Amino acid sequence: MEVYVYRDLGKPFNEWFDWVIREAELYDYGRYPAKGMGIWLPYGFKLRKNVIELIRKLLDSTGHEEILLPLLIPYNIIIKESEHIRGFEGQLYWVTHGGYEQLDIKLALRPTSETSLSYMEALWIKSYKQLPKKFYQVGSIFRYETKATRPLLRVREVTTFKEAHTVHEDFKDCERQVKEAMDIYSRFFNELGVPYVVSKRPEWDKFAGAIYTIAFDTLLPDGKALQIGTVHNLGQNFSRVFEVRIQRKDESIDYAWQTSYGISERIIASIVAVHGDSKGLVLPFKVAPIQVIIIPIPAGSDEEKKAVMEHAIKLKNDLISRGLRAETDLREDVTPGEKFYIWELKGVPLRIDLGPRELRGGYVTVVRRDSGEKIEVKVSELPEILKKLGEEVDSELSKRAWEAFRKKIRRVNDLNQAKDYLSKERGIIEIPWCGRSECALKASEILEADALGTPLDEVPNVGNEHCPICGERAVTIMRYAKKY
Amino acid sequence: MEVYVYRDLGKPFNEWFDWVIREAELYDYGRYPAKGMGIWLPYGFKLRKNVIELIRKLLDSTGHEEILLPLLIPYNIIIKESEHIRGFEGQLYWVTHGGYEQLDIKLALRPTSETSLSYMEALWIKSYKQLPKKFYQVGSIFRYETKATRPLLRVREVTTFKEAHTVHEDFKDCERQVKEAMDIYSRFFNELGVPYVVSKRPEWDKFAGAIYTIAFDTLLPDGKALQIGTVHNLGQNFSRVFEVRIQRKDESIDYAWQTSYGISERIIASIVAVHGDSKGLVLPFKVAPIQVIIIPIPAGSDEEKKAVMEHAIKLKNDLISRGLRAETDLREDVTPGEKFYIWELKGVPLRIDLGPRELRGGYVTVVRRDSGEKIEVKVSELPEILKKLGEEVDSELSKRAWEAFRKKIRRVNDLNQAKDYLSKERGIIEIPWCGRSECALKASEILEADALGTPLDEVPNVGNEHCPICGERAVTIMRYAKKY
């Protein structure tokens, strides 16, 4: 067992993760004959769809409009913003041929869409009256990763990239938008029970082309930090090179101000990693493809057996008509025990065991996936109680995950102690910082960990502490972790 | 005015189509700096989403499972089925470089997914017990079109390709699946009021790698035939080269049998083209992004004006809570007349004009986009009546479109008459056929038109007629049209 795994998964995290992704039939990875690309299987696709719908609702209700941009970005467009291309050029896939011809201008598979969208915004946006403008899209992006790839965590085709792009009249409104984006992402992660810490990334780790980057990091069960969302204030960096000009209220002409923010299928990896246990997935009720699985347990006479099967179907249909995602497993060549195993592995939040005894009594046994708790429920009260139990499951998952997460964030003043924590238990270490890049880079080297960045809020009493590198008074803390 | 346009669009069809796509803000085309690729704008994106949801429902309810395959297909996989690659190789985009490196094996942007999916099915499917298996996906495909491109009609990035792929135990079950697919597509096109004719494509025009292809064609207002859906019986052509082997009921091992069928964003082009008029889009109620637009017509005192505005918002919210997609246009710098123009252009099926008179009387005027008819409705009865009117709109649009379509299908025995029709009015011409390819190809040449194929049902009394090329007794009819 790895020393850092802070939850019992029955096996080392990496092994467990590959096992659960494969056995729960979420995503077929490592067998497709192009590296870093996988297939969303039906069960995984449904989970992905529910997660996407959740973020769509949050974005739609805050005035974001969904669009779809081309996947291919011509060379001369993607190279326009110099910082941006410096950050991405090592990762781009290039289309060089169409049919039997070489293309005049090679086309990049988009790694993100700041450049192609800014090109169009120069045509669309003319006046402050159209602002703020908030676009988003959900689609595939490509990054030619040279590091070892992992399903959902580090892939070459990110099939679920939700990128938002906004346009504003001034810097102040960009700042407001950054806050709105952070609020939306916080609500999104909270709904999924995925804990996070929000940091302002250090200068050397911001998005290529941004003024600054805010990032959400969670922790994997092996104590490594995983970036699950970023928000960038782009200032006028892109609008200037793409000439996105607006007339302001005072009739002056200025370049527009922009932000962008993104999340990827890493959020699905996080749901898997943060809530799962040694038996497999544990899915939040809110996004589970199947919320309630009904297992018929036939016994007694043939007639009684038949009645159980019929009742299972009827109950499923009743629950579906009451707005629940219910399913029943009627297979006759699989034992109830095997069915328990399979649906636990697939993380279905609630299970109903249905036998002749239950039929006669007019009640059923509901089993919670998260706690194993068994609850006897009157059939007539079932839909309401299942919904209530679903909410309880989600709140319990969230509580559990946050508790474990908070324990892995440690504030220390001493580098040796920090190094000890990071090597033995990992997690996130917060160390007083003087604000100078060279000190954070030095500490990062000593700790053999990445600097995640600084908190956005003021840190109480940090002025009494000292940077362990240079000894100067601290102005904030810097967070360090082994980054995935 | 073009002679062939069979509906008054106010301008030639090509010009009208580009105008309406652009002005109704569906899809930004021709300005993105890579040829054949456009941007789905917010309004168009919503229409597209509603159309996709409609086909999803039909597929989900018939046991199809949605998946997502990689966009990139390695060279050695896509070339495996020889007929298939012969059909597609002139149209493939190739990714040859990743980062600073040349790839060992070049990757094709998928033109369709028979090859990549069959590769995976060889790993997934082992036994007849798993069959029939029905997969589908919705995503972008790429075709390096060398013909002139047109928005939604002929593009290089088809962003809305719904492809279904099924696996079966034997040929007979493939045949059953072909019928199911035809039934699903018929229902889909019927729901959208898009008329079609179903033909078995001639040998020389079937899908590359199929045993045979069934196609759905509609007619554009300029009388050209537009292929909007295809269904392919693939037999064992792909399963053999990808070694998708199954154990049959009798325990023998056989290659699996497959079908595939697809529709694209051409269905959205068809909705636009088939229902639109000189004022712009006319959208079916079922898929319209906005079903009901409320136009406040403020008049009288400031207080009365304010009351109208407030009432418009209240009414919008009421209608939304009753499950209608309602919107109101509160802009103060745009006159009601201008608003009528804009929302007619955008094809909103129902409009509510709301002034002080309406407020006082407790009733409103509902205007139908399809007919211009005005209906006075009591506010209390509004939600129910709007839904009923919506259904009436859809059934009227369908009726109108089918009537016009049927008039453009002509059965003739004489080639000169056929040629005359095709050059003057276009449409679809049905001619008795002996069944020999050379006669159809000859007729096609003479008519300067494409052979669409033969009807699937027997043609009554065709045995008394003769092939106008060879003079032999006819066995069926062949359909010809100028194909888009």
C-alpha cells in the first residue's frame, strides 16, 4: 500500500483508478491504437452528459451563450499572440494535408480557442452596448502531451473541454467577471462534492497570454494536487493583436478586455477519485446515470418468482415517472450477489432489494452505496424518500471529501517539516512567503514540489511570520504540492 | 427570379439561403479564415441542440447507446477496408506532426467512424448474447471537399454528424435493423415536417464499403435534390477485416454483421430551406429556440407604458413555467415594427402583441408566423392555446411542404419530356427501368442528372412499361434529379 493514500482503496491509487474506469465501463483507455485517446462508453457517456448539463445550467442562468467554433485553427491565426504560442507550440497537432494535396497554410487542432474566437469577435463586437458578452463551448481539444498519459487525467484528446470566453468594456469589469467565474466553478464543484483550494497561480505558471490565472486544485487519493479549473484575466493581450475594438460609453475607441475560463473531463476523474472506495465508484446522486437500481431477489414458488420480476419492472416504471433515473437488473443467469457487486462497482447511489417478503409486506429495503446503511421504506413513500436519501448521500459525500481534504492542507513555517510532509503524506503545504519569485522557486526546488500559488484572501497574522528562504517578513503564504 | 424556385423567397434560393443563415444569426460562414468551416452562433446553436435532442430521444428509446470515439484515426486503421478507403482517401485531412515532431503514423480526421469503431468492437463483442448492439455518436467529422462549399450544405467540418453503428448475428437481423433505422429517420423527418423520398442508391453511388445504401432525399426550393440521411447494410465487410468475431447460438464462430446510418446538419439546412419564406426563417414549433416572442407595445401614460413592460416580463415567466420557450423583447431603442421584422426573420412560430388595450381587456393577440393569422386569446387560456397553436403550426408546415414536394415528383416514360422537366423545373423524375446499370448511366448522361436510385416497394403496373434506353420491359423505376 502506498503511504500517501489517505483512503482505503484496496490497491494503490493508480492501479485502482485504471481498474475502476475500466471495470465500471466508463471509458475505454489504452487499447485504441492512437496514444492518449480513449472511448466514452455508454455508462461513462451518461455520467459525462449529466456533469456537462450541470455546468451548462450554471452558465446559461448567468447569461452565457453556447456556441461552437471550428476545431481547426490556421497557423497564421494561432501564432498571432506571441506569449500564447510560446506556451502552446510544443503541444500542437498539425494538419498539413487535405486529400492528395499539401495545404497552403497548415491547421492546428485547437488546444483552446482564445485565438480563433478573438478573430471572430473583431467582426462581431463593436460597441460597449453589446457588453459584457459571455460565450462558452463544450468540445474536444488536443494537446500533444509528451508525459505519460492517463485516462481522463492526462490525455491527448480532451473530449470534454468546457471553455468560456468573455468580453468587457474595461479592466474592472474583467475583474468582476473573474469573480463571477470563480463563483460559478465553486458552485459546480460544490454540487459534485469535489473539494478544492483556490489559488492565484505564480507568474511562471499562468496561462500563456493571461495577465493572471486563478486555479482550482483538488487532491487525488495519493495526495497529488490536480488542477480542475482555471480562470484567466486576459486583459487586452488578445484583443490587441486581433484588433477587437469597441466604442466606449464616452465614444472613445479602445481594445476590448477579455477573460477566459475552463474545466475539462478532469472533473469526472475527480468525482471518481474523490468519492470512490475499494468496491469501486461512488457516484453523487445528482449526476449518477442510474440513481436507483432495483435487484429482484426471486424465491419461493414459480408464481412468487414471477411476481417479484413483474413487481421490479412496475417499480422501475413508477420511479421513472416520478423523475428518478431508475433501472432494474432482470438477468436470470446472474445471482443477486453478483448483481450487488456489479452495481456497487458502478457506483449506483441507492439499491432496492426486492423479494417475496418485501412484496407481501408492502415495504422494501433500500441500501445506500456510500455507507452500506439499510433502510426499510414503505412502497407508497418510496419516491419521496429516495429523493431525500439522494440529497443525504450527496451531502454526506461532500462532507466526507471536504473533511479528508482539509486534513491534507497543512500550514508550516519550517522547510524541513514541509519536505517531510510532502514526501511522506503529500497533500498541500502552506508556507509563509515574502512575495519574491526567486524564494518560491528556491523553496519549490528544495521541496521537490510545485508552487500552486497564493490564496486570494488576506492571510490573518502572516505579517508576524517570515519567509523561510530569505528570512524577510511574509506578506502571504505560498502553497506547494506534488502536482499531478 | 430563377425558374426552378417553387416558392416565393423574394430572391434566388442561393442568395436567400446565405442571407437568412446570416441575418437570422444561425451560423457565421465564409468569414472564418479556414475554408468550409463556420461558427454556430447562440441562436443557431439552440436550434441545433433541439434538433439533436429530437433524434437522441428516438434513438435512446429504440435501444441505441450513445458513445464518443476519438476524432483521430491512425493511417493503418483507416486503410484496412479497401473499398472504404478508395471512397474516402481523396477527402481526408491528415495530421502529420505533433509538437516539434513528425508522427510515426499519420492520423486522419475521421470522415465517419466505421473503421475505428469496428477496431474496438473486435475487443468488446464476443457472443450473440450481446447482440443486437446499437451505438451512436454525435460529433464533428471532416471532409476535404474540393467542390464549392456552402453553409450547412457542403462544409469541410461537419459539426453535427449523428452516426449510428450496429452489430448483429446474421444478415437477416441487419435487414431488420435497416428497416428500424428507416423507420426512425422517417419519424424524425416527419416531426420536422421535412418531406423526403426513400431510394435504394444505385450500385455506383452506395457508401464505400457497404453492400447497399438506402438514402433519404428532400428537395431544395431550387428543385435540387439534397441527401439528408443514409442507411447502410455493411454485411461482413468491416467485421472481416477488423476481425469482429462472434460466437453464434449454435456455438459456431462467425464474423459479425453490421449496419450504419447517418444524418448531418443538412437536416438543419433542410428545415431552413423547406419552410422559410421571403421574410426569413419559419421554424417548427417543436425545435424553435424561441417558441413564443412577446412584443410589448407601450402607449399612453408613463404608468401605462411601465405596466405593459412589467406585464410582458410576467407573461414570459408564466409561459416558461408552463413549459414553453418564451422570450420578450424589451429594447427601448427598437420600435415594435422593427421587432416584428427581426422576430419574423428569426422564424419564431408565435408572436404575442401586448399593449395597454390588451392589458385592460385581459386578452392578447397571437400572430402565427406561418400564416400571418391573428388570434385573440384570453390570457387565462394562453398556455394551453399556445401549445395547441404550436401543434397546428407544425402540422400546417408539414402539410404545405409535402404538398409542394409531391408536385415536384413526376413519373414519365419519355426521356425528352424528362429532360425538359429537369432543365425547366428540376424536381425528381421517375422513369421505367429495366434494371441494367448501363441503361441508368446512359439516361443519367442524357438527362444531365444523377440517378437517385429505385423505390424500395414494388411499383404497380411497371411491368407494362419499357426502359426508354433499351426498350426492354421495366422491372422498376429509376429516380433522377439534379443532386445538390
